[in-house]
Amino acid sequence: MKNNILFIGCTQNLGYQFSAANTKVEFMTKGLSLAGDTCTIFNGISGKKGLKKTEIKKTSSDNDIITYPQKVSKDISFLFNIKRLFLDLKHKYNKDCKNHIILEFPDYHIYLIYILLARLLGYKISVISHEWGPTVKSTHYLRKPSVWLYSKTFGYFVDGILPISEYIIKKIKHFNKPYLKVPILANFDNAPINKANREQYFLYCVYAAYSRVIFTIIDSFKKYIIEGGDFNLILVLSGSKEQIAIIEAYISNDKLLRDRIIIKTKVPYKELIEMYCKSSGLIIPLDPNSEQDEARFSQKIAEYLSSSSPIISNNVGEIRYYFTDRKNIITCDYSTEGFVNAFTWITNNKESASNIGRNGFCLGEKEFNYKVFGKKIKDFLELI
């Protein structure tokens, strides 16, 4: 049976900006479309600042992306869009299909509005769990009560749950609802790159606000240089000018680092993937003492894998459920010395490292392929 699936509030202005959640949701819709389902994405009831009226864009697989205007402040803008969303959901309901709404992790009062509208109109409801709210350190203190209440109750209102990790699966058991683990997703259509085309640099793509972790990688790279390492480091940074300036200042104050670290910002997605493909090592630090790193599964890992370049990471969270050190990933201790050892090993074992990257691609093609998961999600939704 064909499903009619509406994603609501699962994206951050998809069609206007880039984010990990946007990438994953677009891959989900692309996979579902290939499996024969119809998908629509609503960017959320709070709307986008600067829009004067509702706008409709298209995904790469020709699914609608609907974005409402943000009137007055973001905190109360949802009030102006409730009626519009209700009418759109009513219009989108297809009596010849099984109708589903998929939600993600919004403010609790917004979540309850989505649930109410979906139930009034007869939709089945599933919810994505990319993160476990209470573990997210960046949550503003005023949102923490909402996050706590959501984590304790969200599963009671839905028909199915789509968790990203084993950690979250344990946390949702008390809801007694069917679930399907949906991990990171990527496109694995392109063949792995030839090892001869790799360039001598490591690459770390990261949000500049994570300065503590970035400094750890920079300090590790400096030690690598001092010990004779001859690769360079590229930092692809996103974030505010102020956040990026802190990282730039940390590097510019050290002549040794100035000559060997390149900072790039606002890199187009196609160019970014090309940089991944040419890299000799892609860095994704995971802190074993961070519950957030234990709970989540970075979408960036899927993109790294699709490039067939070797990944440098730590044996934390989902890494240990999928990967094997020196077979399809390079894991190390979460320390300056640990990362130095990984950098040095790649420098001295280029062919072995390239083979690890190819094995990582093969693992990703099997475990994180959006085409495979499109069919799995379709089958799951048909059963709930």
C-alpha cells in the first residue's frame, strides 16, 4: 500500500539553509519516494523570518518543502500559522493512501499542537529521535523543563518511534511502542576514489562553537608537526563570525600552526564533498565522557563514509556497534596523544589507510544507504 507521509518540524528551514537534520530528512524522503511513497516536508509551524507569505520549494527528489512566514517574534509566531497548518494537513490527507505524520524534537507545546492536529485529521504519527534531549549541553536553561517533560512523555502520544542509536532505544523502552532504528544516511552511488588521488591533508568539518574540542584537535596536530608530520590540516568551520574568530585567533598566535592549518567557511556542499574525497583522513572526535556523544550518531559520519576517505574517531556510542578499528575506521584514545598517533599512523601507512576508507565506504553502502532505508521505513510505517 502506498503511504502519504508528511514530515513536520523535522528540518531547520530546508531549502534555505544547511544542517545535519535537513540532510538526513531529505535522504529519508528520497528513499521513501524511490520505494513508491509520497512525501511532503513542512519546515515547522514557527515559520521563517523574512518571508511575507508561504513558500513552496522542491527537494532533489521533487517533494514539496512548505515554509510559513514568521510573523512577529519566533516565540509566538506559531499562533499565526496553526490554522494554515491545519488546512494544509486536511488538504494533504489522501483517502487512497495510509496517511502518516512524522515529527521530531520541538518545544513541548509545539509538539502537542502537532499531535492534536494529526489526531483530529486521522493521521498515524511517528517521531524521529536524532538526539536525547536531556544530554544536549547547549540547551538554554529556560527550555530545560520542556526538554525534560518531552523526554519523559513524547512516546505515549505516537504510534511509532524512529530512534538513531542504541542509547535512545534503551530510553524509549518504557513507552512500549514499535520502533525502527534509523541511523545516519547518505548516498553511496559513487564508486570509492582511487588512493592515488588523495592529497596530504586531514580535514575536520565542525561547528565553531565547539571550541574546546577543536582546540584538542589543533593541539594534537601541533604535536604531530613537532614530531615530523608533513600533512596539513583543513578546518571547515560553520557558525557565527565571533565563534570562528576565536578559532582563527588561537591559530594565528602560533607561527607553526599558521603555516599548516587552513580555515575554510561557507563551503558549497558539492565542493565540501570533493574535499572529503581527496582527504587522507577525516576527523570526527567523540568524547567517551560525553553522554551526548554516547546518545547521538553524527550525520557527518555518513557523509565521510560516502567519500571513501578513512575516518579518525573514537570508540564511543554507535561507533562500537558498526565499526572495527583498522578495518573500516581508525579509532584512537580521546586525547592529544591519541590523535597524534592516528595522524602519524596514516602518514606512515597511506595504502592501508586508503583501504580502510574503501572498507568504510562498503560498510556505509550496506548499513547507511538511503535507498535501503527508504524501503525499511516504508515497511515499518505500513505495519503501525
